[in-house]
Amino acid sequence: MDEVFVGYNAWASEALDIAVGADLVYEELDGDRGVFVSEAIKAHTAILSVPFESLLNLYSIAQSPLREIPHLHEREDDCLAWFLMYETFLNPNSKWARHLQVLPKDFHNILYFADDDIALLQGSNVYYVARQLQQQVVSDFDELKVTILPETLRALADDFSSDAILAAFTLENYKWALSVIWSRFVSVATSTDSMVKCMVPVFDMFNHDPSAQMAHGFDPRTQAFVLQSHQYWAPGTQVFINYGALPNHKLLTLYGFVLAKNPYDTVELWAPMSEDAPYYARKMAFISAHGLAQHSRQPFDLTTLGVNEELLAYLRIQRMDVAELSSFEGSSFAYEPLSDDNEKSTLTALIYALQQMLARYPTSIEEDEALLGQTPTEHERMVITLRLSDKKILTQHIEWLQEKLIPVLARLTEQD
């Protein structure tokens, strides 16, 4: 067992009343720390039960000196980050001290990418997300220094020196705290209409596997967060939890890792219709009737499962001429081709858009595969893995759409 975890399970039980239903061992494997089991876990075994009062969340702040600070509760992540910095870097009597000591000191999410690393993301949508997010975090902290930090100095003045407080609430510690929240906190449904982000000791030590058959959530009967296994785990194996259907661009941005073979990987495609488009209002009415209005402000996902039929319906409606607008009615007609001319216009436009997206990448699939074999740095490996998956998805979609286009062109040629 990793030395920093010696006595950790006993502490969790004694200090936080956490019930651990398996012999959990914390080890490092290939540079990553994980949770292993020394004895088999049978399916339908309750692995953890964590009382609500042992979770760190917004309600915890009510028991701290930070509770009276104005404006602190305006943004949940900022509020939690501020409290996490206080508990980690100032409060010697924190009830979570032992857990905070074993949290990672370093993260590899997008906040910690240097400019050279971000440059490698060129072509991917994550390139723009990375730039924006790094700037936003700095801007948010500058705001907190003006709105929250002075009140924090006053609230903690009796217990800590100004130097100690200023040393705790820094930009680097803020980035660390946000990284902990993004990658380790979980949203807990404490009631039918209330979701609360929580740090769950022990639970947040498990790594992610999208195929893991595990269930977790809040049990209102016991007022505890529970983790239950729905599969068998052999002795000596690493036990995983399932974060959900997360694509690599979210895993990299928020968690700091990617999966080489991610079944939920996606490429986002934005396809909003200009308000200057002919018959905009009539087309938007059809789009709304199809339940697709949200895509004027949300992207479509391109996945490995096949062509996105909602995307095709959306684009078919965008390209309807006046005769077609008068000929069709209902809420599902656009999920099938409207006419060969409309289908040709839709498919050729989408193929061209995907080809343009593919052309934005400075390297080919073959070049990226070769780069992965040249022992890249950790950040380089993650970026190459991400953009390689993006390019494979785009290439596959272009091929699928070209297959759809061939019979359409053949019919139009016969008509001529």
C-alpha cells in the first residue's frame, strides 16, 4: 500500500463514520494511483456508505468562519474552491484533513497546459476551449480578490495572520481547488429537486472505466452516499467506477486524462441557421416541431455509432425551398429525405463542412499514429490521442455520408 494511505481506511471509519464493505488497498500503477481489492468483491456488494455530514459541500461552509462572507455563495464552484482552500491550507482542525492530505498535488487538465501544449490542439474544438478557460479562471480569481478576499481577511483575522491568509488564497491554489472540484466532486441528489456538489472521501479515490458496472447515489432512507458494485471483482484487481458517458474532450478538459479507446468519444459540430436565411421563421417553426430548436445554441455530437439523424433532419429543413415548405407538415418528416435535390444539397454541404474540419488539423491520422510511438510527453500523448480520435470520427462520417450520396447522385443523373 502507498505509504500516505497507511491508516486511511481506519481514519475514514473512525473520523467520518464511513462504512467500507471491502478490503480496499491504494496502490500506484503505471504512474496512476488506484484502488485495488485484496479479496474478491461479489456482485451486488455495498462497497461504501458515507454519511451526508461527512461530505464536503456548500452546507459545510455554514459551520466555518467563512459563513458570513457576502457574495461567497453566488457561484457554486467558486464557493467550494474558496472553502477547499481554507480547509486545505489554513484550517489545522479540518474534519477532512486526512483526506485532503492524500489528494493529488498536481493535475494535468487543460488549466495546466503550456502554450506549446495548447498549440498541439490546433484543429480541435478543445483548442478554443483551452484558451478561453485559462483566461476565464484568471479573470474569475481577479474578481474574487476584489469581492471575496478582503472579507476573508476580516473574517479570519482573529485566527490567522494576513500573510498566512494571502498565502492560502492564491491563483495557483485556486486552480488546484477547481481541479479537485472538476475531477473528484460528484453531484448528489439530496431530494427530488436539489443537486449538491460534494467531495466524497474514499469514493473519489476510484478511477474511471466506462464499462464498470457500479452504481452510486444518495440514499434518503439512510441519509448517506452509497457505492454498490453490480459486477464481480477478482482479488488483486483495480476497482473502477463509471463517471458516465464522457468523451475525451471532456475528460481532458476537466479530469486531465483521455482514454485510448473511448466508446463515448464525440466530435462537436455547430450548425446554427443564420437569421438572414430565406424563410427563417418558417424553417425555425419546423425545426422546433422536430424538437431540434436547442441546436441553434448547442452543437450536434458526431459519434462512432453512425450518422447523427437529428443533424441530417436539421440540415434538410435548413435547405428546404419554398415548394417543400408548403408541401410538408408534421414533426418527423425531415428524418427521411425530402427530395433528391434537397438530399444532395444537405449531404454535399455536410461532407464539405466535415472535410474543412478535418483540414484544420496540421497532421494526418498516419502521422499521429507514428507520433504516439515516439514516447511523447504526457500532455503530448493526451493531445495526440484526442485529435487522432477526432480525425477518425470525421473520416468515418465523411465515408458514411458519401455512401448515402452515391445513390442520390445516380437518380439525379438518370433524370437528366
